[in-house]
Amino acid sequence: EALKISAVPFPFPYAQTCNCLLVLHYFVTPFVMCQWVSKPWWAFVLSFTQLFVLWCLNCIAVEIENPFGSDENDMDAAGMQLELNRHLLLLIHPDTKKVPQVSKNVIHSAARLSQFGGSRSSRSSSMTPTFSKK
């Protein structure tokens, strides 16, 4: 999933248009707010809040566009690669190639197996079968 995100680039004209509109909004908003409110400090508070939220969203979008890198919030691509390599090495480890085998003490008779059937709730611990070596 992370590779898909980093492989598909965000359209450059769209990103530039967003930035230009944010700058235009940055200059126009204080003048519009002065017309809507009677106190200058309200114009400042409302302008600042609106501009802060929109610029934060833009910065988050830029950060999400490139999840790999050396920034504080970027994904650790080298660590992810090391973990993948560790899992792949585990697959070729000699211990993982062992095939389970049936024990010689296994019960092959269906009649003997049916003795131990029934519901789990009706069985007590004293009814648990014990097997000895032949």
C-alpha cells in the first residue's frame, strides 16, 4: 500500500493551483473579515483561524504525498526493508523445512477413538485418556 502511495504522483498543476489559491486567500481574507465584523481583533482572530486551518491541511497533504524520506513523521523504509528481509530469511531457515510426522503411538482404530468422543462439557478431567508406549 505504501508503495502505491509513493509511486502515484500528485498532479503538479493541481498542487500549484492549490498553493496559488491559498496565497490569494491569505491576502484577501483580512479585507473581507474587516467588512464582516466591527472589531479589528475579531477580524484578526477569524482570519488567523481560517488561514491556519487551510495551510495546515495543505501541509498535511504535502507530507502524505511523499511518505518516505528523512523527516520526523516519514515512514521508515529502511526498517521496513530489514523486517521484510528478516521474515524472508525465516522462511528459508532449516527449522522451518521440517515436516511433521505421525507418532508411532497414534490410535488408528475408529472404535477406540470413539470411546473418547462426546461433548467437552460432559467430560471431566478424570476421563481424559492416557496412552502408554507399547
